[in-house]
Amino acid sequence: MSDIIYSTAHRPVKAVERALTPQQRNVEWLVATVVFILSLTLYVATMCRTVYWWDTGELAANAKVLGIAHRPGFPLYILIGRLFGMMPFGDFFYRINFFSALSGAASLALLAHLSLRLHARQSRDALRESFAAVVLASLAIAGTFTFWMQSVRAEVYAPTLACIAVMLTCAERFDADHRAAGRWLCLAGLVAGLGMGLHNATVASVMPALFLFAVTIAVRDRVPLRWWAYATICLAIGLSVTAYLPIRAAQNPPLNWGWLAIDPAPRWAGVVGQDSWMTMMTGSLSGWTDRMRQCLILLYDQWGLGLLIFVALGFIAFLSRVRRWAMLLLGAAVGNVAVTALLATEFSDTNADVHGYLLPSLAVMGLFVAAGFVQALSLLRAVAQRLPTARMRPILVGTSSALVGFLALAPVVINAPFCNLVSHRLAYVFGAESTLHLKPNAVVILKGANWDFVLRGLQYCDEWRPDVRVINRDLLPSAWYRQWAKDRYPGLGIERIPADDDGLELDRWAQELAAEGVPVYWEFTEIDLEMVNHLLPAGHLFEVTGEPTTLEPSSVEHQEEFERNSLFYGDIERIRFDYDAQMVYVAGLYRAGIYYEARGYYDRARELIRRALSFNSSSSEPDGSRQRLPSGLWLGLRTTRPGPWLDRAAVDDPPSAP
């Protein structure tokens, strides 16, 4: 069997497809189906039902209106997301979050199928022996924080991994059956081009390894050069999905990130990440290698020492039996880590984007885990046969198998509190509380993308407060964003702000709007101290006044009532398992403390800052226990959950636009 498969000579007839029996091929699909059903059940049961932090709201909003998302635009994701949004079940957020769940489950099923086909190259009995091993390895991958979190919320990374899994499957068929090699090469090229319309950097990170592997196999099997030309055409066809960006931009959609007909505008430079590559070229080698080390630490944290032993064991098995595949998978993982280290300008082990970038490396390690499980089971069987008494054999096999099962299921148990988003409403409630009591046709000026994206998702997908006009002051100095804001919100006088200014002139513009009778609300940060006399607390935001205003004790009391009864500030149990909510919680309290200190309310300022800082303290819970997050934070909050500030029905049923 091995001579048939691994011969470096030209193989006219004896291919892996013909070497496998029909029963073995049935087992492949049976295992893939089992993995798909189990993982899809897990992800749908824990899937977020509404908006989540960061890109979820922005991607969902663009899918709803067929807009253009932040670079690189994600054209294929927007188009497929719109199709899922038209399905006849749930609301829009449920449907587009389901797209990620389906993509994650499909990726695991394809990887399980690929794993079994590679194991089948060892012996005719390998498929039967590796059934449980592959299922357990798939559950281990599914339960990691990186994979699970990307599969339960609207994001581009799970669909991108599905494309990469298809490319790996094509590579295996290209390797196995030379008679159909050209067709598999063309399919791989088409999927690679389409994948660039999802997350191009992640797909590009594994393509060099796949290309070198394909060249090696093509030389071995003498694949005609015309098939490479056909594959290139298929790649171009797949890449043509990016034509959506200029075509849709010409129609002036409600959301259009950087594709306006002005100069300068990011457009194609944003798609290819020109400024990011320039930053990389000027970066230091030591900084890049340090980020690579951090990526490796993050991957280590996903598995733990126990499963990493099986990763090493599986890699050794690949080297000894399918060396080309060992080199392909290792090259894909190295390329993926290297590109991630280049792109991750703000590296954090809680950064969801960094986790998403590393999905291909995690998938590769999962394939090695499956091979390691197979080797461990084979070794156990061999040892059991050598035991002096037959009674000891089932004890040894049962105990060892239980240990393997425990290691495989451990990620699911550990990460469930963080990745089970079925009841997660923090982002939704935060956005709702921010805007529910705002005056009609208010202008909200935010700093940064997180809050902005949450409100976009609520406005465009749930039609929550569509009258509110949201301005991101971090983007306002950009010519394309200023033009978009002027077109989207005419009459606000945005042209009065100097193009290169995001500071004092913007403050004055907001104050002038307030003096003209326009309700303006501001996200207060540490750099806004010069503006405190023009701000009054208004829930999570601050209302801008046209003239300096005294902060009355009644306003402070009203704000204290809001905080006591806030659904967001009160949901400490959920916040302690949500990294993004922690940042919002801490930043909100800390910045409010700075505001009240500048206003002369020192006792209140100290209390707010103390609450913010206590979130990272090592103090114990009231019962003496303390809980450690994977990021290493000790949570020591003693805050009791207050009653509701918002009527739950009001949060669930947004008010109509004035």
C-alpha cells in the first residue's frame, strides 16, 4: 500500500482513490458528517443572538445595506452575508451569526475528512482505527477560544478558514489522483481567488506553502502546463469578486468606507493594505520576532501542555509517513504566524482579530493532534497485547482512552464561560442604553471604532434610533470620511472643521452645533479635559452645551441613579467573562472619574476610579475565592447587581424615529 502511494515515479493508474475501498470512503464521509453535526450543534447552541463588539456590528450593517466595510472591504463576505440575511428564520443578526457557525462547522468537517484521508495512507485499517481519534481531535479544535469565538459571531475568519480547508482538500486530491489533478488545481485556484474576497491576508499567508506543494506534485506527476494556465484563469475569476467594491461604490451606498470619488481616498490601496505594508517595511526585525513569539504563546495557550504533546507526536507521525504533507502544513503554519506578526500592530492575547488571523495555524495543529491521537491509540493497543493478563488490557485501554477524551474535551469546558454567547446582550444593552434617552435627531460624536460599530449594527440591522447621527472623530480628519459624513448628514456644517484637525476645532464645532439647538453628545476621553465645562453627564455619553455650564448636584444624582440601575454596569457576572466588555466597563468608569475630578466632585471621582481599578486588582471575592481569566486578570469586584434602569421591553422594542 505504501509503495503505491509514496512512489515518486509517475503513477498512471494506482492512485489513492482506487486504493481505498468503498467502505473506507463511506467512513470518511460518516466521520465528517458526525463532526459537522456535533460542531454545528455546539455553535448554534452558543451563538450570539444579537450584535457583538467591534467588527460584528459593522460587518452586519454593511451586509444589510450592501455597503463597503472597512478595509479590505470583504466583498464576498458582504454578498454572502446579505444572502444569509434573507433567510426565513430569526432576525438579521441571528442569520448572519449563523453564517459564521455554519462556516466553522464546515471547516471542521473538511479538516476531519482530510485527516482521515491522510491517515488512510498508512494502512487499509487506519480509517477504522482513527474514527474516534479524529472526532475527539475535531472537538478539541472546536472548543478552543480562537476557533469557538470566531464561529459564534459575525466575522470573516470562520468563512475564510472554510476556504482554506477547501484548498487543503483540493491539494490532497491533487496529490492522490493525477488523472483529475488539473480539475482540482483549477478548483483550488478559484477558491483561493474567492477567499481573497473574505480576508485576503489570512488566505495569502498559506498560499506560498500550497503553491510549492502543488509545484512538487505537478513535477512528480507531470501535470501539463496548460492546467496551470487554466488555474490562473480560475484564480482571476475568483478575484473578480473584488469588482463589487468600485461597482457598489458608484451607487453611493449608505455605508461606504474609503471608496468615494475623491482624492486622496484609500480605495485599492486600502484593499491591499498599502499603508500596513509600508509600516511593516519600516518596522524592526526584533519587534517582528517578538510578535511571532507572542503568536506562538497564544497558540500554546489554546492547547495546553497535554494536547501539545499530541501535536508533537502527530507531527513526527506525519514526517515518517507523509513527509510532503508534514512540510506543507508546517510551511502553512509558519507563513500564517509570520503574516500575523506583521499585521498585528497592537498585539494582545484578548484581541479577537489576532485570534482570527491564527485560525489556519490552529487548524494545522488540530490535524497533528488527530494524528497524535491515532498514534497513541495504536501504541496502547500494542502495549495491551503484551500485558501478562487479559483482565488488565481493558483497564489500561479504558483509562488511557478516558484521559485522551478528557484532554480533547477540556478546551470546551474551559472556554465555555467565555464563548457561550447565547445569552450575551452586553453590546446590545450598552448601545441601547447609550441612545435610548437621547433627544430626537441627536448627533453622537465617538472616538474609536468599537462603540461606533455597535451603534451601526443596531441602527441598520435592528432599526434602533435611525434618527441618531453617529460621527467617528478618529476618522473625521480623513478626506473620504469627511465627504461621506457631509453626504450622509447634510446641514451639520462638517465643512467648518479643518481637514487636518481632530482636536480643538472639532470641539468648537460641537459647541457651535449645541448653541444652534442641535442635541450633541460626546464620548469623553482623557484628552478632552479642556471641554469638561461644556459637558453634562447623560448616561454613557456626555451632552455638549453651547456655553460653559455648572454641574448641578441634581445632574450628578441622576447619573448615579443611571449607573445603579444600568443593565450594562449591573451585569458583572457576564462582564467578567467578556474581555471587550471589561475594557468598556473600566474605561467608562475611569474616564467618568477623570471628568468628575475636573468638575470638583472629588469623592465621586475617587469612587469611580476605585471601581475601575479594582477590576484588575488581586483582591478576593466576598467568599474568599477569586477567579483567574486566561489573560491573567484577577477579578475582585464586590459590586452587587442593581435593578434595571431601562425597561426591558423598551430595550427589546426600540422607539420609532421622530
